[in-house]
Amino acid sequence: MANRAIIVITHGEFGIELIKSAEMIMGPQEDVKGLGLRPGESVDDLRAEAGETVEKFKEDGKEIIVCCDVLGGSPSNVALFLAAKYDLQIFTGVNMPLLIELFQGYQDDEDTEELLNRAEATGSEGVKRLAKDFLKK
């Protein structure tokens, strides 16, 4: 069994609720933590909380996958800041298909690069525009 952890860092409660929603489908997950930048909180507060979370997982020997909502937003900037100190795998644009794909494989012995490539493809493929023509097929 692989020794990985997932941290979802987003604006507001989005990532925390995304984890709960994915767990409705996949069941409860271990070594998964959601963090949010809430109104009235500073980026420094989020950076400190994220740093503590990374430290805990690293102390447990975990390889860490971080998922953020928006490239260039405060949550992804926090992840990049931490990546300067720790070996982290970072996704931006987190969505339900990407997170479910990670949940399916993050505890398996699969090669990390293969898991990340598959999750990235699944997340991208999960975004579709459904026009009326789609319903006729």
C-alpha cells in the first residue's frame, strides 16, 4: 500500500465540501485534509495551517499530493511556497472527477507519476459543455 496523503486547499469551504462530496461516492478516506482561506483570515494564517498539515504528513512519511482551486490564487500560492521547502505534487483546477480519481489510487502501489497523469486527464475530461445536441446522441 502506498504511503500518500492528499491536501485540498481552496478559497472558502469549497475544498472541504468537495472532499465530503467525493466521500459520499467513495466512502471515508484516510490521510486527506481540506483547508480553506475563509473571509477575514489572512494568507499567513492559511500558510501556517497548511505548513502544519504538511509537516504532520511528512513526519508520518507520506508523499503529499496538493489540490488547489485556481492557478495564481492565494491557495495555489501557499502550495507553491510550501513546495519550495517540501517535495509536493500540486494540481490546480481541482474538481470532483480529479479528486475521485486520486481517491481511487492514492493508497495503491501504483507509480505516483501514473496516478497523477491519470488524475489530470480525468479531471480535464470531467469538464464538458452539454448542449441540446448532446442529449440526442
